Amino acid sequence: MSPPDPAEPLNAADTRQGRMLAELAAMGMELARDLQQRALAAETTEEATRLAQSFHQISPGLRQTLALDMKLIRFARDLSRERAAEAEQKTRREADARREAVRYRQAEIGAQITPLIWQEADREEVERDAATEAAVEEAAEQLQARFDRWVADAAIRPDFLEADLDDLIVEAAAALGWDTARVWGDPDPPGEGADPEDPPSDSG
């Protein structure tokens, strides 16, 4: 007997083999009952003996059919567990890979934003005439906390890994109240700068 097709349902009773075994077992039981009833109703000893022998001859085949049916049920159950375990492992691997990719993407954004946080904190405190070390540190911590909240929220978005890195950096800067120039040190983000003007022609 061939094993169940992996594409078929894992419920043994729903497989082609399961249905065939169930039908065979039903026919065997029907025949066994018929022989048993006829043997009990036999009018002569010879007829009863003959029918009883026939009953015993088909009994091993019926037991084998039922044993195969149970084996098929165990096979389907084990296969179902194996598939469930494989699916769980695949899901875990994919989740681990995504977490690692998310951490790497967060680090990429942080590498651009974090150094600017201290610069911005120092600039803000200078403007407020409060540029002490403690004041700058407190301002930096507040900006860092805002950035951490933003990047944590952004990381759970479905498009976080597919989004353009520069766009995410600009979005992070906007969340901190910065303009594009503060991030890139230039009014135009990478790849979007104006074309340089043509040099003046030499009239001489």
C-alpha cells in the first residue's frame, strides 16, 4: 500500500487509501456476519463446520485490513505532526530573520540620526543660553527618547524593510522636528540635488 498523497487531507478517513480500507473492512465484516449467522442456523453439523471454517479463513484477512487502517491513521497523525512542526520551524526562522533585518535597518537609521541628536541638543541649548553639560545631555536624552519611540513604531509597519532607507531617515528627522537640510547638511536629499549650472562661456 502506498502512503497517502501529501496533497490529500491528513485525516486518514478522507484519504483514498482510507476510504478503500474502510470499504474493504465493511465488506469483510458483512461477509463474516453472514457466515456466522448461517453457521448458527445450519441444520447439519457438516454444514455448520464448513461455514465455521470459512469464517475462520476470512478472519485473518479482516484483522489485517483493520490493522492497516490503524496503521494509516497513525501515519496520517504522525505526518500531520511533522508538517505542523516544520511549519512552526519555518515561521520561527522567518520571524527571526525579520527581527534581525529590522534591527539592522534600525541601526542604519540610527547611524544617521543619533550623531545629529547631540549636535541638535547642543544647538538648542546654545540658543537658549543654557548650554551646560547637564542641559545638553538632558536635551539629547529627550530627543533620543523621541527617536526611539518613532523607530519602534516604524519597525512594526509592514513596509518598514521594503521602504527606501533615505525616506525613512527623512521621516525620522521630521518626527524630531528637523528639516531635510539638518539631516543631509544640504537642502536636497541624496539623489535629488539640482543639476550644476553650466559654466559661463568664455566670451574672450
